[in-house]
Amino acid sequence: MAQQGAEEPPEETLSFWKREQARLKALLVDWDTEAWQRHPDFEGLQRVGGVDVSFVKGDTVNACASLVVLSYPELEVVYEECRMVSLTAPYVSGFLAFREVPFLLDAVQRLQDREPGLVPQVLLVDGNGVLHHRGFGVACHLGVLTGLPCIGVAKKLLQVDGLEKGEPHKEKVRLMRVGGDTFPLVGDSGTILGMALKSHDHSTNPLYVSVGHKISLEAAVRLTRACCRFRIPEPVRQADIRSREYIRRTLGLSEPPKLRFQMCPQGDSGEPRAEDRPSEDHSLGPGEDTDAPP
């Protein structure tokens, strides 16, 4: 989702963004608020949403913001909107929401106005929730502003609060044998910031699930797993695929922009491979942050 901009904003803008994150964080709800979240089979859940912002390679301003809604448990697309947007705020580590969330919020509001019966009961976001330096990633930001339950689903570990992708972490990943296996992401503070999830029997790399808003971590992990036909949850995967196809059609490209998810060749597991776009390949060293790793 994230792509770096060309310049840093002035210090007063960063200070304002920090204050705004703190203000919105006070409204964050990190427990289950809906009856369906507490049901073993999510009885009552009918619509799950996914959002994505996709870029044309080499362009840090023009992008496609997409929102899809899938039926649950069928995971069939029942609504989609893709729209070209111009991102004026630069990418700054830890502040992705101020660059991308306004366009995703607009998409949700248009759906609420046009087809209120199709508004998702939960949103899956390609990025982090409370797994963030200030405990308020893009999934939290979008959740608080929309009032919808949100789940952060990241494809790379954000190394924050002492979390590191070193040998101890890699050993835990190797011990994950089947789809649904998990282990908690416990920071040096003792806080459980999220959960590593092996989302598919044949996936090598886990997903990193964290609370966005109005859902518990336990329910967020269970639902993420339930939405995975492949490694990536279907709402996020469909938002990504459709936004890139929209870019191709809109700009008249001869072939789609490079997808993050490529289907495996015949005879392989059938799981899409998550491919890192070079422009988004942050090393994620200690102290570095991307809310939505590729």
C-alpha cells in the first residue's frame, strides 16, 4: 500500500500529525463490540470489506484507491469502487494514514450514501493497527474515522517495542506447521501487539495481524484466517487486484501494473506469492516504520 513521496513535510506538520494520532487513539476500542465477533462461526456476519491504494511504478502521486465488499462466508465480491486519486501528502514513516486514509474514508462514505445495505461489517486493511510505534497505525485510523470494526493485516513484521525479525522469531515461524498456527507478538513492554498467523497450509511467511478498531485480537485472527483462500485475505487481495486492473484500463497500459500477488504455477500450492515492489521495500530495521508493508 505505502509508497514513498519525494519530500518530508515541515516539522509543524509532523507535530500536528502526532497530536491528531494521540487524539484519535483516545477513541480506539480494542475489544469485541458486535455479537457476530463472539460467535465461533461468526454467525450474523454477512459482509467483509477490503481496501487498498495502488500506484503506477515510478509515480508517487497518482494512485488508485479501492474498496471492495465480499459476501461472507462465500467470499464473493458484491461491491467494488476504484477511483484515481492524487496523494498530496508525502509518505512519512509512521504517518501513512495522513497520506492514504482520506481517500479510503471517502470511498466508505460514498458507499454509505449510495448503498447502505452493502456497507461492510468489518474492514481488513493492508497494514498495521496497534502494532505501531505510537499504537495507532493505518487500520486504527481508518476504523476510528469510519466507526467500523477494522483489522490490520501486514505482510512484514514491523520492528517496534523490541520486536525483531531475528533468529528467535524465525525459529517460531519455522515451528508453524499448518494453516491457523499462531504465536503472539510480545513487545519489550510486555504488551501483546499482534499475532503472527500462518494463514495457509502451504504459505512460508506468516501474516502479522493486529487490532484496528472495535474488535479483539482473538476475533481478528480468527476472521483473517477464515477469509484466506490463499495466503492473503480475500478482501485485501481482491482490492489489490481490482485497483491495479483499474489503473491499467484508465491509463491504457498494455499490461497491468505489477501485482503483489502472483498465482503459483501448475503443480504448486496454488497460493499467490506476495511480491515486494522495490519502491516499497523498506528494510524495517529497529526504529523504522511502514504502516502497510508490502
